[in-house]
Amino acid sequence: MFNKVLIANRGEIAVRVIRACREMKISTVAVFSDVDRAALHVTMADEAYHIGPAAASESYLNVPRVLEAARRSGAEAIHPGYGFLSENARFARACADAGIKFIGPPTSAMELMGSKTRARQAMQAAGVPFVPGSAKGLSLAEAEALAAQIGFPVMIKAAAGGGGKGMRLVRTAAELKPAFETAQSEALRSFNDAEVYLEKYIENPRHIEIQVLADEHGNAVYLGERECSVQRRHQKVIEEAPSAIVDEDMRRQMGAVAVQAAQSAGYTNAGTVEFLVDAQRSFFFLEMNTRLQVEHPVTELVTGLDLVHLQLQVAAGEPLPFRQEDIRLRGHALECRIYAEDPENNFFPSPGKISQLLRPSGPGIREDSGVYEGWTVPLDYDPMLSKLIAYGADRNAAIARMRRALDEYFVAGIKTNLPLFRRILDHPDFAAARLDTGFLDRMLADQPQSLGPADGLEEIAAVGAALFAATATPRTNGQNGNAQHKPGAPSAWKQVARSEGLRNE
């Protein structure tokens, strides 16, 4: 096992990896930019090295500086987390050239799965079912011909893409040319690669992914599925495990296909095979993410496994300590991605100082966080603050615990998307697991929520009154001087703060 690991990332995932390393008695090395000098991952690591200015291109994406920090610290391995350099095959190759173990798949698998068109070609050759469409980049004329053949609507996607960038839905032939050119332009700006391909658009699909894990001795397993259909603009918002529509037979089928996909690519370590599932419960290969996923905690809770521990063990050359038949799913888990953003202002980022932070806890609640009270959230990076995860014996129990945890969560000084999750969990379609990738966009369109200047005056006054009352001397009972307070009743300021429009004022 490694003696020292550098985490080439920041925020909650860096903290998550540091904790796993500490449990395994591995020393940790953090890297940080100018604006992250006081970040939580920096204070938690055993060592920390400054790697550049705030701009990610000059710090967290600067391969020479990251490798220099590893050399100076004596780190034997690098964990990339997710985002940044995690799916950069050139970085993985640079680690190997420097004699440092990259905690992830081999570069050949990253290169294959990093290109959506190459991945489709490989999966087609391996017999993996995928959405009808092109298996290579297309010219406009080729896209027009293929769209006419498979029928509208179609989806144009960036070959090197992800996160909804370079992606356009096209419903008619007249829309194809402008959408194609826009997708190419966005792909070039986002990924320095203008290649786009085309596939049949599946109406109202569910987005379900399979967690796979493979060691360097030829063993590979799947660890169940995650439902990721609650999305806004192709970005996941809530994830859960297991999926309400996946039974044992479907799980075995999808798992076998996911393992087949991983093995055909020569994949090792943790990865995720993503599928679209139509109304008939037919599933189609979408892509493979060659890294640890943001939503990995829900899989950990229902399997009882620690995926970061397993990543480290596999990277150190150890075989998987279990076989497929040893995997059992128990209970249900939900994850909410907590962001510093304003749901009432088109989810615009909300950087600033966290002036007060009240965290949820109690039975079945886990919070993976990278922030603390008094820390200033920078504008320079993805605005994720934390991940709130709830576990219960079944889906209803997990939802009930998540509702309770959301009511305990309070962040002051910045805006967050906490109000959005209360609305989602209270929606009858979510409660009934009637989900697809368009669910959240429909909900937001059907239930617009805004707090206009005039509409909020009454509530603002109520908050002020409640805060004043909360600071007043409490009434005592006269016998022992203890304040009288009804057990289980929240304070006045907390009751008022629960107003969705003012939750994070």
C-alpha cells in the first residue's frame, strides 16, 4: 500500500479522499490555488503545496505544477477525484512517466472512453446495445442524411463532451443546420474539439448508471445501479440507489453489459457505465465515466463498501476482496447536490462568505462537505458546497430522512439551492418515482417560484422580529431558572427562516 498520496483536486472530494487515506494510515498531500489557501482540504491534509493563481488552467489543471508538488512531497500516487484532471489521459500518462501511480484506469481505457464516438464504436464491436445513431463524427451533410434515415427528433452531441456542453436537441429538419453549427462551436470552445455526432433522441428516458469496479488481475464486478434522472439542463441534481424501476433481472442484465463494456476497454479501478432507459425498460449505452462519480456515496450506503478504499487497494495492485455473488444491496439512499447558487435568479452562482452554517445530522444522514462557517466561497470554480446523503430501510424512509435533514440545514451569507430540494421531494411525481430526464425542467416550468421586492416585505419584517425575539432574555420557570421551551419545537428564527424565499438570506 502507498505511504503518501497527493490529491489533485479541491472541495468536498478532496476532503473525502483525505479521510479515506487517513483511515488507511496513508499520509496525504493537498494542492491549492491562491483563493484556496484557507480551504478545508488544505487544513485537513498532512502537507499542502501552492500550485498557482485562482484560474484552474494555471493551478488545478496545470500538469507540471501538480507533478512538481508530488515530486517535492514524495507522493507515490495521485488521486484525481472527479473533474479537473480526472479524465485527462495525458495527465495519467505524465504520472506514469514520472514514476507516480495514477489512481484510476489505464491511459488506453481513458482515451477510448474519453471520446464518445470511439466509445460507441468499441461498444458496437463488443455487442453492447446503444442508441441508434452515428459511431463517428459527422459533417453537416452526413448528419442531415442520417437524421432523415433514423427520424426526428435527434440529439447532436460533442464527441469529447460532457455536462450538456455541445449538445442540442433537434426536432425538425429546419432546425438541424443551426443546431449543428452551434453544437460544433460550443464543443470547440469547451473541449478544443469540434467533432460532433448524432443519435436518435429517446423521449422522456430515465438516466440509470451502473457502478463497476475492476482490479489488475482480470476481476470485474458491478455494484448495482443509480437513478440519475432528476436533472436540470443535463446536469444531475438528485441521485438515488437503487432505481425504483430496476428489478433483479434487469439489474443482472445491465450489470453484465456494464462489466462487458469495462472489460472490452481493458478498464481497471472504479468507473461508471451510463444508460438511457426508455418507457419499455429497454436500455441503451450512453457513455462511460472513467473516474469516481460525484454520486458514489449512495452506492456505498446500499452496498456497505468504501469505493475510495477500494480504489486505493486496486491501484496498489491488490485483487478485489469479493466476487459478484458477494454483493448485496440493502436499503435505499438519496443524494442532494448542495450548490452556492440562486434558484430564483436562474441558478446563478452565489459566491461569498458563509456567515453561519448549521449542518444536519442524526440517524441515516451523511454530509460530504468541503466548506466551513467563515469560509469564502470563490467564484472561480464549480459552486458545489457539499453533498447531503440520506439512507433508510426503503425509499420512503430515505425521503423522510432527507426532508428532515433539509430542514436542519441552514447556510447564511450566500444563496443555495436548498429550497429546490424541498420542492422536488414534495412533488407527487417524485414521491411516486415517476421520473425521467425532463421531470425537473417540467416542474420548474409548471411551478415558477420568485420572490419579488414587494412580495417579500412581509416576510422580511417577520424575520427581523423573530431575530429580535430570539435574542431577548428567555422566560424562566421560577424554580430552577431553566428556560421554558417545548421539546422538539424549533426556535422562532428557524421557523421563519424555513420560508423558501428567505432560507439563505
